[in-house]
Amino acid sequence: MFEKVRNRRSSNIDTLVGRNTRVEGDFSFTGGLHVDGDIRGNLTADGDPEAVLSISEFGKVEGDVHVPNVVLNGTVVGDVHASERVELAAAAKVTGDVYYNLIEMASGAAVNGKLVHRPKQDQVLALEHGGRGADSEGSEAPAVAATTDNKPEQATAKDAAGKAEADKPGSADAEATDSGARKTGTTRRNPS
């Protein structure tokens, strides 16, 4: 399945930076760019959502990369921003952060930085609307507050009643709490 996508994208190379070529300065392109040489500067795909950057095992980019689709088997020293897909082959080396929507990483690839998932806007809208997408009318997904331990924070009437009971003076819960111990079950009392 992935092989068909790779073949289609890699056959659309419009620009080639050869193995013995060095480019200094920022570089903008549309379509496909294949790098076998060195680029010292930022790489940007100019408004082309289908743009593909492929860097061979001989290629090196020193600068930030802003391209929807990146196929990397060489070296990037800088951040990689891919709004669609990043493929890191076995010889890929990234010194910087990788921002991606989808990622494929082969054994042997190295990233010395953060991997940051950035879903496409329509995926975020679909999640915000309970999986119904941005076109849904009417209802919104219920908001759930998260605590620092990432567990949903939802109090029920039963929880509130239990808390009120535990706070009454003389209750087993209040005694355990007052003595510094945290009550989670039954309280044992020492015979006096």
C-alpha cells in the first residue's frame, strides 16, 4: 500500500540538487525536490500542498524545512515541519524537532530533538465535534476538564454527598483525615 504512494510521489521530481552541488541561502520550490548535495538555508514549499522533498543518504540540509511531504534518508540540521507526512528511512538523521501529521520511521533513523504531532485542522475539528466533522450542525461534544494526571474531572451528586458525609465531625473519614492519614477503606481503631 505505501509502496504505491512512494512511487507516485518520488516520480514527480521537478528540481534536483546534485551530489557535488552546494546551495547557500533560502530555497523555495513547488512540486518535487530531490537533494543529493548540500543546502545551507531554509527550505520552503510555496503554497503547494502536494510538494515533496526527498533527501538521499548523500544529501544534507542545514536549516529549517517547511514542506508538506518529506522523505528523508540523509541529514537535516534544523526543524522539520511537514503538514502531511514524514518518512524517516534507516539512514535519516535529524538534529532538531520534527513536526508532523503522519510519520513513518525505519529502524536506524535518528532524531535528536522532539517529535511533535500536529494533526491537520479538519482532524482537530472532527475531534472537537465528537467525530462528526466540521460540517456538523447543532450539537457540540461535551467538554470534559482534565486534571494534571489526565483523568477526566467529573463530580457527581453521589461524590458530593460522600464528601459532605466525610467532612462531618466524628465520622470515620473525618478522624482518619484529621490524624493525617488518608482514608481509602474502613478505619481500624485501637482499643483504649
